[in-house]
Amino acid sequence: MEAEQERRGCPSWCVTTAAEHAEDDPGTWLHEGPRFGLLRTWWLEGAAAEPAFSATVADEATGCGAELSADDLRQLATDALDAAMWLDRQARSTPSEHGVSVVELVRRAHEGSTRSA
């Protein structure tokens, strides 16, 4: 699937199938990103002046009258924070950096730096 993603120009984290991308509006790509518990992340590429990152609650969580325990709420809060941090990171990076780990970015920066005496 990774070769298919590269051919479509998708970031490495995109789980949207080629059939789903075929239904995208002309000139746009809607990439589904990683899930954080019940939260799904998205990247709408091409339609806006700059890429738009967002998150939605997964379909299985939107049932009417769904009850959450205190533990469920704590997990949802943790997942929401993780998703928000991921969205912020993606929005601040260039398309070639989307999905690249912070460790890899630091390694690249170190390799590209020069030392002066």
C-alpha cells in the first residue's frame, strides 16, 4: 500500500483508499490520518489557500444516548490532546514532512547544520 500512496501523492500516514480518493472533488484530496481512540484525523489538501487539518468523532461513537464512564472520559480527553498535538504538528510542517517523526526531523536538522569555529 505504501507504493500506492506514493504514486497518489499521499502522505505515509494516509489510510484513504484509491477508490475513496476517486470520489474526492476535482483539485482536492481528503486524506484520512491516524485515529486517536474515537477521534479520526483528516487533511483536506488543495481546496483552501492552505491545507486544512481537522478531527471528527468516529461514527461508532456518535450513537444517541452513548454513556461514558469517568475512565472513558479520561481516555477521550487524553486522545483529544494527542490528536490536537498531531494536528498542530502537521499544520506547522511542510507537505514533505507530514507524518515524519520529531526524532527524524531533528536528525535531518542536525545533518544539515554546519559548525563554525
